[in-house]
Amino acid sequence: MSAPTPLLEFFKRGEVARDVRLLAAQGVLAPRAHEQLSILVFLLDDGDPEIRNTAKDTIDRIPEESLKGFLAGTDVSIDVREFFADRGVFPAEIPSLAEDPLIDAGPEAPVVDVELSGDEEVDRASITSRLSQMTFPEKLRAAVKGTREVRAILIRDPNKMISASVLSSPKLTESEIESFARMAQIPEDVLRTIGANRAWLKNYGVVVGLTKNPKTPVAMSLNLMGRLNARDLQKLSIDRNVPEPLRIAARKKMLQSTSG
């Protein structure tokens, strides 16, 4: 099973403006490798000839050894593998474990140039002010290439494509995912994406965060509840911030474990 590709879904649904599609075709919008390549392959069928040709040129510029190492990974879709097999490019024997984009044609300089003062509230206000002046494509690049502070702000952005871009950032760390899972102020779609990623769910802190987050869909919380240890299950059973069906289910599970 391939890892979730929330950013790719926007392209497939036709919800991406031409200027952003062109940035992706150029390799300027550089998410994680598996998502970047899936988007580039998808753009080969774009209705705009310039975007189609640009995507083809960008794919042709990817170093073959990097491409082969990537194709050997477990999160590569069958469609992408078949696409390159038809062109005589096959997976290497040893997969590449890096999530970095296969090609990055964007600027290396920080997207948000704000001097941090050490005061968290002041710094957040400064970064938020700078982000508010950006165009949509600039915000997308900030979501993918920006700093940890930038991601912490943009993950709450009301535009779903911006928050999806944060989750697609190669710079994203496990501790950030754990922090996002606990946030009650972020869109439900973000929590759904985190909960659909098996690699992220290997982190117990992410599981706890999602289960206790009142914004997490109840069906997902009920499913994750089975992974909680006795201590966290007991806390969940009396947590007034979570939906009542989840508290009741936690109490039932505790009774079953004690009676068994």
C-alpha cells in the first residue's frame, strides 16, 4: 500500500490553478519524493501543453540512479513503477530511504525571512504577518520548504491544499506529527491524513494524540483506542473533552480487560 498523498489528490480532482501546476511541473514545488513523482507523472496528461512538456523535461532531468533507488521503495505506486518500466527504468536492488524530493528547482533561501526574538508569541505574530502577505503559490512553497515555525502556523490554514502541503514536506519530523495529532484547532482532514499513514501510527504518541483529539472522527478514534495502554485507556474513559461514545467504549474495554 502506498503512503497517503493528500497533495496529489488536489491535482487529481482538478482543484489546482495553472500557476501552481506549472510550479509543480518545474520541480519548484518539491514535496516528498513519492508524492512529487506521482504529481509529475500525473501532469504529463495535463490539458495545458506547456505544463505537459515542462513535466516531461523535469522527469528527464532526474538522475537515473536516484530514480532507480526511489522506485525500489515500498511506498511507490504500481502505476508509477509501470510508467518507468515502459521507459526501461527499473527499481534498484536497494531502495533509497530518503524522502527528499528527487528534483528541487526552487530557491534554497528560506521562504520566510523572519529574525526570531525568542518570544514565542511575538515570533508567531511576525511569521503570521509575513505569511499573510504571500501569494498562494508562495504559501505553498513555504508549507513545503519552510521552517518548523512556519509549518506550525500553516498546518492550521483554512485552505486544505496548504495544510496538505505541510504534511507533504520532506522536512516534517515525527515530533511535529505528534504535535499536530494533539491540536484541536486544525482541520479534520489533517487528522484523517495522519491517521491514514501507517508509518506515523507506529509512533505511540501520535496514536494517543489522535485518540484523545476531539476533532478526530469518532470511527477513527474507536479504532485507535485498541492500541492504548491501560493507563491512557483509563484517562480516556473519564476525559470530558472527547465524544461520549468514545468514553463509553473506553470504559467497556477496561471492564473487559479486568474481568478477563
